Amino acid sequence: MPYLTQSRLHIDTTLAQFINTSVLPNTGIDADAFWHGFEAILADFTPRNIALLDTRDKLQAKIDAYHQDHKTDSFAEYKAFLQTIGYLVPEPDDFRITTANVDPELATMAGPQLVVPINNARYALNAANARWGSLYDALYGTDVLSDENGAEKTATYNPVRGQTVIKQARIYLNDIAPLATGSHLDAIAYTLSPTGLSITLADGDTTELRAPEQCIGYQGDISSPSAILIQHNGLHIELQIDANHPIGSVDPANIKDILVESALSTIMDCEDSVAAVDAEDKTLVYQNWLGLMQGSLHLTMTKNGQTITRKMNADRQYTGINGDEITLKGRSLMFVRNVGHLMTNDAILFDEQPIFEGIMDGVITSLIALHDLQRNSQFTNSQTGSIYIVKPKMHGPDEVKFSDDLFNAIEDLLHLNRHTIKIGIMDEERRTSINLKACIEQAQHRVVFINTGFLDRTGDEIHTSMYKGVFAPKAELKQRPWIAAYETANVVTGLRAGMSGKAQIGKGMWPIPDQMANMMEAKIGHPQSGANTAWVPSPTAATLHALHYHQVDVYGVQASLDNSEFDGIDTILDIPLLEPTRVLSPESIQWELDNNIQGILGYVVRWVHQGVGCSKVPDINNVGLMEDRATLRISAQHIANWLTHDVVTLTQIDETLARMAKLVDEQNIDDNEYIPMYPNYHDAVGFQAARDLIVLGTIQPSGYTEPLLHERRREMKARLR
């Protein structure tokens, strides 16, 4: 590929032109100064990055050798060994984070968080606009409400289901804004006056909200409002009133919909959900991030024969009950998730070697975010002047320190005040989990987020202890004590570090987008645990999950938690192996293999052949699951573990790969862009990638899938040219 040379840098010409002509103008940063400063950062941080990866490899080699040589060690001996080699570090003294200039969406508000691949403009726009969502649509279109008694979803509007939706929405209103007397189910009119909101009930009685101060504003004329704004637990809902609307006209109170403040924040992802392997891919990633920071990202599409343009939503305007103007953000607050410390990318060469992609992401995404800080957009992302970067896959405090130092250097390059760049720490690697307090300490002046990435965490659990023994079946791993202790420790550690009211303590993804009823049953556990955000797979899921933060006062929960005696480290270090006396049947082993391999192939073939980094992939039972590299890491490492310990054979794996490839082909028969694997398995690049991930799983760094996926995707792109 052609490069532009800048001293020791060789920059892909497409990327260089994008940076020089689209990004740098209106930032106040001179092009020569930028590239010179970028070069200096690479000179300082490349050797440090290499050394950190070398430490990972050396620690893993010591752990591998220990497990191979100590089959009957006691737990105390094992823990002492981890301390001796520096894997488990001494706990630091107590401290409180000092992060400043944090937007309220992260510090003082609790609500859902989306994670979307930033290279997909449609997903990125949908997520940015998911700050507000229709409760009626979310209930009508999902399985939260039963299809029984004539309430099924139909091609055209089903009034029976519509009435079911309205009834359920009124029940939620009783939780969010209870009446002084009576129920929203019986409300026939909502009337505003300068003194507040009154509600007329079916029996003619008039009442008000139990807490009248919850009604804070409206749209339209106060005597005939088109919307009524209600506040609860720091979140907002909007009663939309329109007697002429098809829904509002048949509603006793003329409510046509209830708008729910939903996705408070979104992670625009450059990492696990993205297939970006070269300069072409990275430039698209950065272009979309620039479009979001400049407010210019849009998408023109045809729907139902009409051309529509999707763009970022404006803020929402209201008149306060007291007559003051109220402005609420119309968009989700955006993080950008950079890649981790492992991968390199030849979009830029330093001394003729591909640079570390994490350093590149840090510099360029921060540069792009200057457009938000300098208000080069009709919209504002951070009202407090901060840049929010999620940093994944860090192993222990030294790697967090590296990121903190890198962000210092980037701030100096971009003439930013210290700690303008905030860091979100993904608690998804074992060495971070057991040293989380020390990790937070290293970033205590800029940390704004800790999140349990339980999927990657499981993958690392398997890889770290690969030679200890046979791991339990995959579905059982999350039922073992270690993961509950890990989830609890994340909240406890964050609270002890003073994160309540200053930063997010987050929980992981709901992976089944079509099972919203199950999500509503399960995910209320996240705010009940004291987490003030949790990941959801879609804007609809965000609207539904937002209801949990009305049902649970998260900050009240945080204040009430007393885990002063909780440690959890010993339980977290309890490796979830198969019980020594338990014998798996051949049928259960084969089912496990079928399930894992089908999932691997279903995901990998899209990643390698089509460049799709995250999608709803049908599992072996044709249930659509949101898959990304984290789920792939678990499945590949699990089979590698069973292969290592002779639970399965290579011949069995190859037979299963061939059989599951045919199934995956069949599952994708309606995808016109799908490239089948059968019958030429050995010529199918995606198939070979899947096999490599299993067979070479034990030697992949930390069990990560990126090196092999990137290699095979580049091979596929070369074939398709």
C-alpha cells in the first residue's frame, strides 16, 4: 500500500489524507506538529508496550509450568505462588478517586448503556439516538407481553395487543410516578396548570402525583400540552398527548405514547465488535467517529419505497412548570472504545514496523474528539469538556499505568488540560480482577468507569489455567462461585474507591436480543447489585432496561451496601474445573463440541468472509445470539482445554467442524452475501480460521482471537480484490 513518509513514520496515504484534510482543520493543531508529536509518543511508548506483552507471556509460561508440575498443590500454595511471581500484587492503601469534570450521565444518573460497532453507521446513529425510546413500541414489538388472548403481533396494528401495551405502560407509570390516590389505569385526563399536574380518574375524582414535584415541564401550551415531562430517579419520561393520533384518539386520556429516557451512554466500539484489520478499515472507523463528534454523521436509505435520511437527534426542549426553559440531551453520551495493548496495524509504520493499534486509536480518537471540545458541531457530546475512552483487555495495574501515561502524552500533544481524557477500565482479565483496587489506583485521577466483561473474563479464566485440568461444561462456568464473587468484587471495589456519584460501575451484556421477557426478569439484578449501568444489545432493550432504574434507586442501593468485610479474592481464584469424580458421557461431550463449534463457525465465517465483527448469529438451536470476539474466545479456549486434556480428539474436532459447517451454511442460506464453506472446507478461509482458533488455542496470546482473525481477514480481503 502507498505510504506518506513523515520522518520515522510511514502513514497510509488514505489515512494521512483523512487526518490532514478532514480531522486536523479547526482543531488548532498543526499537521507537522501533530505527526512529529505522534512520532515522539511512539518512540516513548512502543518499547514499553513490548515489555508489557513480554510480561504477559512470561507470567503465563510460569503459570503453565506450575500447573503441569503441581497437580496436587493446596490453594494456599497456589495463591502464594501467584504472589511470588507478581501476578497477584499487594493491595494498596485506601484511596478515593478524584476524577473531575464528569458528565452527569456517568456520575449521577443510572441507566442502560449500548455498545455498537462504530464502523456501522446505521448502528452508530441508532445508538446515538437511543437516548429516548418509545415504550409503546418496545412493549408492542417484543415478547415482554404475551401473545395470548388475541394479543399476538400481526403485520398490521392489532388493537387487542395495543390495549395490552397501554395497560402495561400504565402499570409502569404507577411505579414511576404514583398517584396520591387511585391508579394511572383509571386516568382519563392529565391537566396542567401553573400549580402543577392534576389527573382526572374514571370515577370523576381528581388527584395529583404522590410527589407533585416529579412533573417538571411540558411542550406546547400549558392549557393543552402535547407532552408532559416527569422526572424520577434522575431519569425522565414524557407523556405524549394527541387526541388526533390513531392511538391517542382511543385512549381515555389521549396519550399516544410514553417516551422513556433510555440509553444514557453508548460505547462506540473500535474493538471487539469491529473487524478492522488495515488502513482502509481503520479510516472508516475514524471517519464515523469524526461524524459523531462533528454531528454530521448521516445515512440515506430507502424504506417502504421512500428515501429517508437518518441523522443525529437534536436536544429536547420543554417549558418548565415555573416558566423556565428546560433542555434535555437528545443523544446518548458517547465513549469510544479503543483496542487493547496487543495488536499492531500497518496503517502506520514506525521505523518500518506496524505500530501498536491501541496507541494509534488513543492518539487519533482523542484528536477527533477535539471537535466536540471546541464545539465544532451543532451538538455537544461532553458538556463538561471531557473525552471518554474505554480501554479493554488490560492485565493488571502496570498496564493501566501505561494507559494513564499514554493519555498524559496525548493530552500534551493536543494541548489539553491534564486528565481531560477519561478512562473506562474493563474488568475482563483475571490479573485485573484480582488486582482491581491497584488498577483503579493507577488511574484514580481520570477513571470514570469500571465494567465486568464477564465473557472475556471467562475466556481468560480458561486460558490462564489451561494446564490445571479439565474445565466444566461451558454453560456451568457462570454458575460456579468464582463469577459471582468477581461480579460482587467489582461493585465493592468501585464503591470503596469512592466511585459512587463520580463514575460508572457497570455490568455486562444481555446476549439474546429476541428474549426481552427473560431480560426483564434477569437484568433487574444489575441495579439491585449496585451497578449504575449495564450493557444492552439494542435501543429497544435500552428502553425496557431503563424501567429497572425506575424500579430500583441505584444510588440508594450503593449507599446501603455494607461489604466492609468482603474480599472475594480466594473465591475468584477458585478455578471452575470439572469435579474429579465426574465422568461426562460421550453424548454430552459431543453435544458440547457441537454447540461450541457451531457458534465458532457461525461467528467466524461472517468476520472473515464479510468483515462483520458483531451480529446476531443463530446458535445450534437457531436462537439468535449477539456474538463478538469475547464469546468466540470462550468457545475456542474451552475446546482447546478439552483437547489438551484428551476429553476430545483432533479427529473428533475435524468431524464436528465439517458437520457444523454444513449446518451454518444452511442457517445463512437467505444471506445473499454469504460465502458457503461446504464442500471445499480447506479452501474456505473462514473455516480454516475457526479450526486454527481451536487447534492453536493454547498458544494464542492470552487466548485472544484477534491475531488469527486479522491474518485470515486480510487473506480474504486479498482474495476478494
